Amino acid sequence: KEGKAKKASDSDEGPNVVKASAQGATLQHRAVKQLRESGSSSPKKTAAGSNDEKTKKLPSAGHDLRGSGRKGSSGGVNPCGVAMVFAFVAIAVYLTMFSGEHNSTSVPNLKGWSNSLLAHQQEGVLVPVHDGTQSYNLFVRAQGASRKELEVVLLLHAVGLSSYTYNASLESIQKADIYTAVMDLPGAGLSDRPSIGKVSPYSLSYLVERVRDVIIAMELGSVHLVLHDTSSIVGIEFAIKHPHLVRSITFVNGVFDIKAWASSGPLGPFHAGTTALFRNFAFSALTTPPLPSFVSSLLSPILTPRGLLSRDQSSQSFLLRHNNGRDAFFAQIDEFAKFDAEPDRLAEGLTGLTTQHNIPIQVIWTQNAPSAIQEQKRWLEARNIKIAATHSLECASPVPPQEAQPSEFAALVVDFVRSLPPSPAKVRRKESRQALDEYYANAGAAGGNVGGGSFGIADLQHPSAFANEPSCMHGHDHSQ
């Protein structure tokens, strides 16, 4: 083109220059079109005589100019994709930050308490314990007329749950003239979250000693242990170390083989070894109350593993996050994976409890239980351990049996306790009280100086009265 334009300029043929330029442009356009349709990358000579480099550059420029205006161009950024990524990151950051903020305070938020959970808290007490390094409180709820005269049932909860899991069944057990007590293990439920020092407050040996502390502080004497799920390990170790404090053991979907239990994934994304980021996100999504209800309904079935299911899931979620519960919950799971509880040693311990210490064992399984529970059942059956009673509860719901069938569960516990011989110490105390009541009534009727026949605290505070209660039944009225 430049050569023809120069020649036309030299010969003053202006119109021919314009015509030649138009023809060259037309030929170039055809060449570009052919290259685009053929998709050929090999260099070609155009009809206008353009070189290879210019021919390849032209369609590239033409394609960019024409394609940038077309809808759905592959070269543009998808705004919907950017928005989705941004929303996901924003939600993850919000949940993580919110969870940490709400777990940083020990002051309970009453707005998060359901009526039943609040009643559960008000009926309990905080028992102070000291582990040699630190002092803190454990939550205990006890019901009954007299722990010194009635048989005492102590119920322990699984990892990730709390004493609130027995809330629906406590009243039925207590009505059967049995003293009941439930406790929150360290770091769980309404108990304090002890700090982690040289010895983890969630190790197996540590938990065993805290159970003993509660029994002694509450003066419960020997107890009938009811152990659900992973608390079976804690209860067995406690009974092996303190057999004199155990009258019987009831396993409820008991866990005995820790490795098999952990491999089945009952705690889902919270198992030891899960990345901290995913753990925090899953925990926040499971326990953060401000999430819209439709989001919670979508996330809860996905993020709630079967080991954390509850009939009152909102209260369960509150107890998990209450009082810096997230860190304590993660520490409990990590420590449980390290429990020194070999299956063979547990089997030997259970055999010794039944044969040497005559501690009867009852086992309660749920029908249609998941494979992890069925595997634990096969483990126990294969050890040929002496079992006094075995029962199967039909539970349509995946929640723990004490929540799914509280009345039936309570009846099994009560019937088993009543089938056993009463504790000699309880009998002696009850007979002593009855004898004293009868003595006071007779002495009062005879006009003796013993408080007018009424047996109350004022009589016990008399300086000479009942210094040694069991031996003070001699028939005299203590008037001298």
C-alpha cells in the first residue's frame, strides 16, 4: 500500500491512490475472515502482499475488538462467582470471630437459656474441687429424700454432652424412692473450664479423681453408676480404682474400644486431627444463635454429628459454647483420643469387678443402633464378661435413649437397682432413724424431757444429746 501510494504521489494520481487503498483494505478484511474461520496458525501471504507478522496481528486485534462486546465473553470476570466467593469468606470470618467473642466471657447470657435448661441449672449446686494446682466448681444436680438412707444413682454423660442429657429421666428415677445425682465433668455443661497445666484436666486419670471428689463432697457413699457412651471408659476406670464406692454399673450404649469408636466418626468434623480452621467453622455454624433459622436448618443436619445429637438441640448448642466451651470441647476430644484404655485391660478390669468385688453389671442397647454401637456390643459379647441383665430399647430417634425414651430408660435403671440387695450402710442408717423416731415418740408421750415427741434439729444440738447416734438408744430420756 505504501509503495502504491508513493508511486501515485510521484505521478500526482490522487484518485488512484484512494482506490488502491480501498482495495487493499478489502483484501485484508477477507484474509482476516478466512484466518478466523479456518483457525489456521500457519503463516500465509495475503492477496495484498502483507507479510506473515502483519497478517497474524490483524485478526488478533480484530477479534479482541469484536469479541469484547459480545455477551458471555470468556475473557471477562463473572460477577456472580466473585460474589459467591466473597459471601463464603465473609460468613466464615464472621462465624469464627463471633464464636470467639461469645466464648470469651463466663457471664451467662440469660437470653440463651431455655426454660427447662434454666430449671435444670437452678436445681443444681456448684461443688468446689481442688486438683492440687487450681480450684474450680463442678455442677451437680441431686434429687431425693435422703442420700444417707436411699440407694444413690450417679449418672455420667458422654464427651460433647452434659448432665442435661438426663433431664427428662431424672424425675422418674427420683419418684421411685431413689436418690439421683448427675454431674457435669470438668469443662462440660455448667461446670467451670479448668486451665490446662502440666496435667490435662481432661485426661482419664484426672476425670476419675474428680468423680471421686464429688462423691465425697456430696457424701453419696457407694453409688450405682449409669454410664452413657464414652463415659463408660471413665466409669470403668473409676470402679477399678475405687471399687468400694461402686454398688453396680449400667452401661447405656457403652463404648469400650476407643480406636473402633473413633474410626467410626461419631463426632464428625470435631475429631482429633481435623484442621483448626474447619473445626472452628463447623463449631461456629453449629452453635452460633444469630444465624437465620433457614441457614441453621440447612447447616445443622450436616454439621451435627450423631455423638452431639439431642432432643433439645438449642440447649445442647448453648451448653457447648457457654463459658468458653469451644476450647474446652476441643481439648476434651483431643484428650479422649489419648485415653490409655486398652481393650484387653478393660476386659480384665470388668471381669475383676464382677468376680472379685461382686459388682453387678447391666447393659442397655438401642435397637437399630448405628454400626459403631453394634461393634461395641460385639466387643462386649466376645469377652464373656458376666452380665446380670441386658435390655434393648426401641428408639426411632437418633438422640440418646435417655432422651428418646426417658420413661422406659428410667424404669430399667430403677428395676435393676431394686433387684439388688440394699446397701448394709443404708439399712443401718434407716433402721437407726426409725428407731430414734419411735423412741422420741414414746418418750414424748410419756412426758419425758426430749422435745415433746418431735425429732428435729434442736434436739440434735442439745449438748448431751446423741454424741454417738447408733449407740444412743438405751431407753432413757437424756433428762439427766
